[in-house]
Amino acid sequence: MKQYDKKIELFFDLKGTPDSSRESYWRRIRAFLSFMQNSNISIEDIKEEDIQQYILFLKKEKGLSTGTINKYISSIRFSYTFVLEKD
């Protein structure tokens, strides 16, 4: 993920993203990537099914609310589309 840090920070700078929002995005992105790493899935190989499994994990194992899960989804979507440049 380190190779993507500058790209993410550039995006935040261009958008004028407040520090509190940056921190929230980073926390959620790192949690997602940690989950993938613990599942032995590299960032380049993440598939839609892997993301769905993570969302189920947040819901069933973590017991997060729908609103909080949606914030995680937003962070994942951002990292997947902007950083990895995937659909």
C-alpha cells in the first residue's frame, strides 16, 4: 500500500479534504487491506467477491451499523477506483 500513499494524498490535497476525513479514509482503507492480507489476497488480486466477504465480516463479525458499513464501502470504492484504477 505504501506505493499508493502519495497518490491518495495528492487526491486529498486536490479535493481539499479535511484532516478528519483523511484520517477516517485511511483507517478504513487500512482495515480493509489488513483483512485482505490476513486472507492472503494481494491488493492487485482483489475481486468483487472478496469485497463482499469483507462487507459480510463488518456486518456479522464486527456488528457495524448500515451507515458505518456504507462509509467503509465508500473508502473501498475510492481506493479501488482511484488508486487501483479498476471498475
